Amino acid sequence: MVSEYLPVRLPKEEAKLLEEEAKRENLKKSVLARKLIIEALHKRRIENAVKEYVDGKCSLGYAARVAGLDIRDFISELIKRGHTIKYEIEEYLEDMRAVDEGHSP
């Protein structure tokens, strides 16, 4: 995995919380910070994709792709958040064409 060095400044209170949690999980602070950043980015991708889909700005397949999920998992995420699924036949056909062409919807 190619990585990039990214120095981050935290307020003292949050730095102390990070240190406490790292000790609790028996991890280095940098490892826990990396783990938390990755989790937060994944969560944010899903939140943005859900918002775009609910606002009608993109198709179900596209939103799932943006979220980094397959359609089934994205639908589960929508249901978990109390949103309805708007999946019209045109979207379904578009997603199936993408699958036939070797792209995930």
C-alpha cells in the first residue's frame, strides 16, 4: 500500500482523548488516528452518497458506487436511515447495461 505522510494538529483535549483511547486499545496513537480517519472518510462517503441520492441528484447505482458499496448494501443503508428507494425501470436497465459492459453499477 502506498501511503502519504500527513501531519495533523489536534487541540490538546482531543490529543489526550486519542492517547487514552490508543492505550485502551493497545495501539500506537498514529495507528488509531489512521484507523479513525479511514472510518470517518468511509462514513462521510456514505453520508454524501445518501444525500445525493435522496435529493434526486443521482441514480441508485451511481450513489452506491460513490459510497463504495454494492447496490444491496447501499439499499440497506438507505433503509437503515429511514429513506425510501426510488428505483425506476430506466435506472435498472442502465445499471444492467453497466454490469454487462463490465462496470459495477
